[in-house]
Amino acid sequence: MLHKLRGAGTAPARPSPAQVFIGLIGGIAGIGAIAYLTQLAGVPLLMAPFGATCVLLFAAPGAPLAQPRNVIGGHLIATLVGLAVMNIAGSGPWQMAAGVGLAIALMQVCRAIHPPAGANPIVVLAAGIQDWGFVLTPVLAGSVILVLIALLINNTGQQKNWPTYWV
């Protein structure tokens, strides 16, 4: 039994200093840009799950979960699910559980799985958000900004080609 707890594989290789630097700069640029634009425009563009999105975009850009389709689509799908649950059933522990489960299932069906987006129904339900405009700001605007910054940062340097796919 203990051997199952240890796992059968080996730990991943350490990232190169260049990749660590990209993660650092990407996180600063992504969240910094969204926070600055929020202040400048007076429109909320930032939400906590975007921090986790930055981890995928800048520390694991080649992962399927870090592709534009998954980032933007996953955030949109999960937020729409959260808003639907909120507007139909209200907020509570079971609604949060159902929202997350439904969001996971729908992201799978749509081939747009993005783990940070799994938190979006919780954000919507915990904050009591009922306004469908939340899908546009912060969700769509913020996720598009992060993808645009990832395009710039993840393609800087020689032989870089991000994203792996768009649709």
C-alpha cells in the first residue's frame, strides 16, 4: 500500500532559469496589466482564478490546459454555469458543488478544460453575482488580456511557437 502512496513515476525535471524567469515576468505582466487596466478604466477585470491561469500560461505554456481555447473557453463556460446556477437556484454549499461539477463536465464536453476556471462558479456563488455582464467583465476581458500577454511573452526568443493550437 505504501508504494502506491509514493507513486511509480519520477518527479518532473527542474525548470531552466529561463523558464523560471518567464514565469516571473509573465505573472507580473499578466496580473499587473489587468490590475492597472482595472484602475484606469474603473471596470473590474481581475479575479482570483486569473492568478492560477498565469501559472499555466507562463510555467506550463505547452500544456493543453494552457492553450487559448482552454483559457478563454474554460473561463466563459464555468462562469456561465455559475451564473445559471445562481439565477436558478441561489447560493449555498450544494449550489457551489453542483456549479463546479457542472462546469467540469461542460468544459470536458466542449474540450476546453482549464482548471483555474473550476473556481469561477464558486466566485460567482460566494459573491452572490447575478449580473450576466460578469461574463464580459471581468471574465472575457481578463482572460483575453492574459492570452494576449502570453502571446507576447511566450513567443519572445528563438524557436518559440505558442500557442500549440487555437481551436
